Amino acid sequence: MKPSMIISLLLVAFNLIVMTACNASERSGLILTKEGITKIQANLGKTPLFDTTLQRLKQEVDAEIAKGIDTPIPRDFSGGYTHQRHKANFFLLQKAGVLFQILEDEKYANYVRDMFFQYEAMYKELPLHPQTRSYARGKLFWQSLNDSNWLVYAAQAYDAIYEWLPAEERTTLERNLFRPFADHISIDSPQFFNRVHNHSTWGAAAVGMIGLVMQDEELIERALYGLKEDGLEIGAKDDDGGFLKVEGQGAGFFANLNEPFSPDGYYTEGPYYQRYAMYPFLVFAQALNNARPDLGVLEYKNGVLLKAVDVLLNLSDADGDFFPINDGQKGMSYHNDAVVTAVNIAYYYGNKDPRLLSIAQEQGRVLLDDTGYAVAAGIRDGLTKKFTKGSVNYSDGADGDEGGLGLIRYGDEDLTLLFKYSAQGLSHGHYDKLSFSLYGQGDEIMQDYGLARFVNIEQKGGGNYLPENKTWAKQTIAHNTLVQNKGSHFGGKYEIGSQHHSDLRFFDASNKNVQVISAREENAYPGTVMQRTMAVIKDDAFEKAFVLDLFKASAETKNQYDLPFYYFGQILKSNLDYKVPESLKPLGEKSGYQHLYLEAEGKVGANNTQFSWLDNGKFYTLTTVAEKGDEVQLARIGANDPAYNLRRDPAIIFKRAEAKETLFASIIEPHGSYTPVSESAVNSNSNIAELRVLQDDENYTAVSIKTVKGSTSIFIVSNKNIEALTTHNLDINGQAYSWSGPFHYFQSK
């Protein structure tokens, strides 16, 4: 070989060595960057919220280090010791890694390394989890979902000590633990990984995060775009009874980013699962933004991930609890750690929206990284503005054309109406087209049941979904919407419901005193069209804002219709002539009716049914227009529930038989208050003397509202032409009404 060639080869080799060294020295970290660490370390003791979060986390991790490391052989469902221990471990790994980065104390790096090697020694011979219930079993946990949770957090811990670890130890961990772990939740579990669902979002983030740390392009590609295989068979189901994947549908992180989110940022499964999925979505996006900015993940789909944080916060009540749309556990709120992550990342990458700082203040903690420091610094510097939640309408579906969700708020959340006309919501969806729930300052006035599950409570089905989630919580009768012939929408069948969605007619919140939403459903029952228009109205003749509900049904044949309202509290007064049965019996045998006890029933004798109750020191009255032959049932959840898996909540159900074209017109009226300390009842009676249907046909529906003092207001909605600029002229009983737009409220006179 010529000397010149040898010299050239040596130069190439030298350059490769230099480039490798430079790349290693330039390694900035996926989440906590070197620039961020420098800024954080320079400001320790100067940023109160960050400092208190750091101190709290240090005390927690130090206490765990003192206890020693426990990596037990897996055996339990959710809530059991081994499940909870491995879950605690992945949180501790991530936290200890952060402490090592910021404090540069090697005891935290040693703790992470030692725990990893305990897992490495275990994982090499670890079989599938012994609990066989899941459609995709993990090894540390009973389902691959929780294994993915572990790897998302473990990847962050590994990144934190990567440069500190000797190369041979990295090789051992990657060969025996991290790569096999990533392969198991992807290649070994395609039914889990290759789908569009919050489960696979975690899977994609797990594989992608560890791939980024290991600089493994194959894993990164797999995470972003899914496994290279055809769609799974239609008919395979997951642990929740939902279908795994539609033939030909894409998979991977980008598919999960594109399909479940509407352009507005609404996540089709609902806020409970959006909250859960936002952590892997945003943490992986943050890591990709730092390591692979060329992908433009945070800008993808017009910045939908950052929009989604704003949507998620808006889908909460005055106390910060998320509305339990679809499968949603009540009490989950934006104080959850996943939402702390969402708020911090959205603030840092979303033009420093000062409204998010007020949420962070309520949460009382921040992430210990670049984003959390920015939030804490913004609060310290007095940049905070209130996050005000207003009336808004969100589209559903990847292209925003699959129904949606409407929120109408009056005052400072004095009254909040949630109106659901969305798509199915994947496997966590319920059969509740045109349903609603109602809140007042965080109190549930008319409830959505949510899910039937006690998450991570081992005594209740291993913490998993209970059978009653399918037989009750998903069924139509469990919601405040219309039921035809005692059968659920779409027959309660996912493969049918997932093909359809309701359609918005109009949403108008331009006048804070008269806010209206109207939607239409044509597929829930073959041959039947349902249309619901709901308005939140503040009239000077009323003490408080009230809700007007107009629910139309038009069918090809006569049917029986049931319209339930799920309230809370103590019944005060009713003009119903009802009888109480000698013994409690279920209302039916299927479609959720088997879980309702009949407590009382009777026929309606007046033009209006009025039903009043007291709850949390507030009075409410439900006034409904009655037709001849109507019946009313008072019911309570809990029949055919020997394990007491369901709450014993009450309902009132309006029944109308042999109806082809029909209208249910109702008003939900909050009024007055009761103070136990002073034993004072104020304005405990309804202000409505009569609710009357003036006209209801294919063109218009008009109702009059007469108060006890004699004033009358009129609400008219167009059932055909809903163009904003269209002028309508209508004569009702010799009285002329003229207006523009799809509806009008003629104020009390």
C-alpha cells in the first residue's frame, strides 16, 4: 500500500474518532438538556416553585434509597404488591436520574444503575406475566401497556446516566434488558403495538424513547411508523372489549398523533384517556424535538399536540375535575402528574401562554427540566394570568368531520352544559349520542355515570374494567339521552357505532345570555332521526340561568321512547301521581335496564310534570311537557349487581309509547339555596308556571315559558334552514314572530 494511501486512511480514521468524540460530548439529553441544567444550577435557591419541587422529590428518593431496591418476581394484577412495586420503581428511576443531572450526586446514578442491573438479571429469564387475562401480556406487568409505562420512564433514567456509565455496562444493559424489552412490546405484541389507541401511544413512545437514547435507528423508525405488516383481523378485541385495529389502518406514533386528534385538539377517547396519553405524546415529542428537530413533531398537524393541552384543561369543571366522557373515572383532574407535564411542555413550546401559569400554580409543582424551570420562573416573575374556561365547540375525528363536543358556560362556571354529539371514541366509547351532563361550580347537577372500574384497587376485579362497564356504563340508558324500544344506540355494537357519528347543526355562544347548541343523529336507530337542541338562558325573570332541552324524534314506525335524567340529592316535591311497588324489580333484562331498580311509577296527569330536589344546598326543578299516556318512572342503579360494583344513584325516566313523531321539551332550573347552619331556605320553589309547546313540525319548534308572576318568553328554533343570515317569519296563534338565524329567544314580557 502506498504511503500516501496509508496516510489518507489514518486521517479518515482520525476524523471518525474526532467526530465520534464530538458527538458524545455534544449529547445534550432528551428531556433535561445541558443548557437547561446549566441554567437550573445557576438559579437554585432563586425560583421558589422549582426549589420546593426539587426538595420534595429529593426527600422522596432519599427515603427510597434508604429502603433498598426491590424488584419482585411479577405475579399480581393492578393494585397488587408486585404491580405497585414495579410501578413505583419506574417513577423512582426517572426521578433519581433527574436528581443526578441537577445535583451531580453520584448516589442517584448508582441507584439507577443498580436497579437497572437487578432488572437485567431478572429480565433475561423472565417469562410472560402469570396473569393471563390481557390480550397482550407483559413481563413485568399483566399487560404490555404497563410494561410500556416502565420503559418510557426507564429510558429517561438511562439517558440521565448514559455518559456516566462505562461503555461495557451500557452494552450489557442494552443487549439483555432494553432491546429485548422494546422488542417484546412491539415485535412480540403486534396486537398491542400496531394500532391506534392510547395503549399503542405508550408503546410507540417507549420504543422510540429507548431507541433515541441507544441511538438505534431501527427502534426509532418502528416507533414512528409502526411494524411493517398488514392490518390485524377485524374481530380481535382488547381488554376493554374494543376492536384492536381496522384492516389497512396505519400505526406508530404519527398515526396515533393524526387519527385520534381532531384539528381542534380534541382527543376522540375523551379527556380521561387524553390525560393518560398526553404524557407519552408530549414527552416523546419533547425528546424528538431535542434529538430529531427535523421531524417537526410539535408542529405536526398545525401544532395539534399543544392545542390539545388547552382543550384538555377546558374539559374540566370548576374544581379542575375532567368531565367523565366515555370511559372516565370521576375525580381525575388536572392536578394529575401527566397534566403537570402537559402544562409545562405546552408553556415552554407554546409561546409562553401566561394562562398556563395559573394552572401550574394550582398544581403546586413543576417538572425538573427546562420546561418546568421556565414555568417556575414565569410564576416567580409575576407573569401569571387566569385560565378562564369559556363556551367552546370542539370537532371530533382526524379531519374534524365526525361530530364533536360542545361546552356552554354561563358566568364563572355557575352553570356548565356539556353536550356530546361525537364519534364512537374507539374502544373506550359509549353508546350515548346527543347526551349531556350539567354542572354548577363543580357540582354535578345531571351526571354522566363514567366508567365501571376501581382503578388499581385489587379487590375490585384486580383493578381492571368490571363486567358492568359493558352491561351498564356503556349502554344508552345509563346516559341522559333518548332510548328507543329499550335498546342501545347501534344495538350496543362497536363495529356499527364506530362507523357513524352525529352532526352539528349549529353552535352559537355569541350572546352570553342565550347560548345554544343543536345536533342531529340519523344512524343510532334504523329509520329514526333524532335531533336535540339545548340552550343555556339567563332571563331577568329568573334568579339563575336555566337549561332548555328540546329533543325531537322522527321515525318511520311507532316506537316506545325513554328519556332518563340522572340527578343527585333528595326529592322535595313532585306533581306526579306515582305508586311504589311492594318489592324492587329490574326495569328490564338487557341493554342496561337489568341494572335499574324500579322504585316508583305513575302516569302523568297534568300538562307539565314538575320534579324538584335538593342537593349540596341548592334547589333544582325539572319541568317537562307531558302528553296523554306518558308515564314516569323513578329508578335507581344497582339491580343485578351482587358484587356492588355500581353506585346506587337515582334517575327519573320519562316514557312515551306508540310515538312516531314526538318532542320531549324540558327545562332544568337551578334556584335558591339552603343553609343548614341558619336553617334558612331561600327561593325553594320553581319559577315556572307552565312550559308549553306552541308549534312542532318539520320547519319549526317553538315553546313558551310562563313564570309564576305571569311573564312569558318564547324560544323558537328552525328545524330546516339554519343559515345565520336567513330571515324567518312565523305566525303562531295570530302572533307574528320575525328573526334572523337558526333560533331566537323572545325575552319575557
